Amino acid sequence: MGRFNRESFIIQDKDVLRDDYQPETLEERDEELDEYAAALRPVIQGWQPNNVFLYGVTGVGKTAATHDLLEELQESAGEYDDVDLNVIELNCTGCTTSYQVAVNLVNEIRSPSHPLTTVSSSREPMSETGYQQKRIFNELYNDLESIGGTILVVLDEIDNIGSDDDILYELPRARSQLDLDVKIGVVGISNDFKFRENLSPKVKDTLCEEEILFPPYDATELQNILKQRADIALYDDVLESDVIPLCAAFSAQDSGSARQALRLLRKAADIAENDAMAGGEAEITEDHVREAKHQIQRQQVVEGMHSLTRQGQYVLLTVCQLAAEGETPERTKLIYERYQAVLRNHGSEPLKRRRVHDHLSDLSLHGILRLVDSSSGRGNYNEYELDVSLSSALDALESELGELDDIRETAKRHRVLE
């Protein structure tokens, strides 16, 4: 038999386990959906929309809830002759300024594939460079007025713009300040709980009328979500009883993200499927889940290391040494002292402490390290620890630095190796 065929022992429909799959109902978010619907209800009354801000870590249902509710809202609005509702959605990934957000909104409206294109079909897309910001904003306002009615502008991952928040100040004020014949509401979705704290006072006053927090899922909620998907995605009787609870527990302990839990179950199913095709049992076991977790974390470290210099790898090696001794989380000062010893052992010149701090921040940004805010009688300070398993980090480092058996042995003595 060839390598490619449709034989499957475990997975019935893998797409159901992907995070972009849209279930008929969004599980474990009834309270948030009710609060969200209440914030959007003025639209149906024909009133000026509220500005709504959603907060929560990646994978807790913010975007899915938005798609579900806006689809329902548009259907309901269609039943009323005096409500003309239009929705413009933009994922702000890659947009680091209000200028870029405004340009992308203009081009989204003018895109041939956008349902609102007919309104502005005579207008050409705009370049992301070469215009003054005022010109870009005026083009956006003209397009919005051409659309008319009630417009909800959905800005997903809006925290990418950082402190350059002019767009969040201008959009909600456009109707009153420019006398536009259009009702504009902004829905901002952020993965960063601290994003609101960094907004300028004028934006907080203008934008944040309704704020809804999507908390991380707990283990029980994640189990219910996984079971709903597994019932459709997998064949009957292929799951050991502890598989879904284990996937849920791992994800709840980390981020509380349904996306992470689904990825773990999907990877475990892949591994089990390969085992079954090789003659093994057609069953997903706890061992498959643990192996899936290891492979995912190892890949995460490998991807993160692509952006690291050799010095960055030595910084990670230093934290691995400390973790093997049970000495993490550890303060930046002590990590730097150990790092200097590591560099001496490798015959290299250590960086200044400031640069090592930058490498620690980069590793934290890539999800390889976790920054722990600590305090003592001597004040506040930062500590770092691994945010992946020690064995995953060592596996990835060995591909660059060679064998690290001494660290593994140290970890075994301290009973910290998984």
C-alpha cells in the first residue's frame, strides 16, 4: 500500500480540532456572551453604538464570541427597516501604528472581496507610506460616510499599536466632531490585560464605555470544550478516559487557552494515529498526550531559537542549568553571574548585563521563559524561569550546542527532570 491513503483508525475529522473551526455554540462563555450582547443592544434600537473593549489571553473565545454575536446581530438588524448595520473587521497583527490601522481599514473597505466595496468602488487602495496621517484619516471618514447607517469597526489584536492610540481617539469622535451622517462604534479586542493602562487619558474617556473580561478557562471548562470537539473529530472508543482531563489540566495550568488544549489533543491524536498505522492499538493514551506536549514545547523552543544569537543560546543554557538545580525562578542579577561562568567554560567573552537582560526579555517574548514579578523587603525585582519543560529546552539546545548530559544528570539528582 502507498504512503498516501484515506485509512484512519482514530481521527474522523481533524479540522474539528483546529482553533479556527466554528462550533454551532460557543461553550463555557454564556455569561460573557450575555454581557457582550447587552453592550451591543443599542444597535437594534437604532441608537449610537457603544464602544466595547474585550480583554483576555489568546484562545479564550474573544474573537469567536465576536463573530457569533455580530452574525446574530446582523440577522436581527435585517428585520428592522430603520437599522442599516455594516461591520468592518480588521486584525491588527503587523499594525504597530494608528496610521497603519487607518490605511488597512481604508483598503479593507475598498477591497474587491469586501461586501462594502460597491460603496467606494471608484476609490483606489492606498499605500502604507507617503501620506500625512490627517489625509489617511480623512479618506477613512469619507469612506465611512459613503457607507452610512450604523458601522461597527472591529479591531482584533489592537494592542499591537502600543501607545500610538490616535485611531482609538479619532474613530469614536468622528460623528460628533466632523458632523458625519453615520453612527460609528468601535469593538477593540486585546490579548494584553495591561493595554488599557497604557492608553492615553483622552482615549480611556472616549473609548472604554463597555469593558468585558474573558477570563482563562479552568480545567473543567476545557474538558467540556474538548469533549464537544472530540465527539465529532474522533471515532468512538479511541480515547483513554484520562486523555481529555490531562489535556485540560496541562492547558489550565499554563494559559487557560482552549486553543492550546485543542492543539495538544490534536497532536496526541496524530501521534496515536501514526502508532496505529504501524500496528499499534487504535487508542489515544496519556503517554501520547505527554509526548505531544514534549514535541510542541520542543518545537516552540526551536522556533524561538531561530531569532537567537549564540549568546542568546548561552543565556537559555544558563537558565537551564539553574532549573536543573531547582534554583528557578531566579533573579536577573544571579542569572547574569551564572551566565558569566558559562561563558568562561565555553571560552567566550560575556556580554554586558544590559544585553543579557535583553536576551532574557526576548526568550520571555517567545514563550520559552516566564517573567515572574517578585518583591521583598528590599523592593521589587524580576525573576525568570522556564516556561517550557526542561527536557524540551535541552533537546532544542543540543542541536546547537552539543550534548548536555551533565545538566540532565544534575536534573535527575535534584528530581526536576520530567
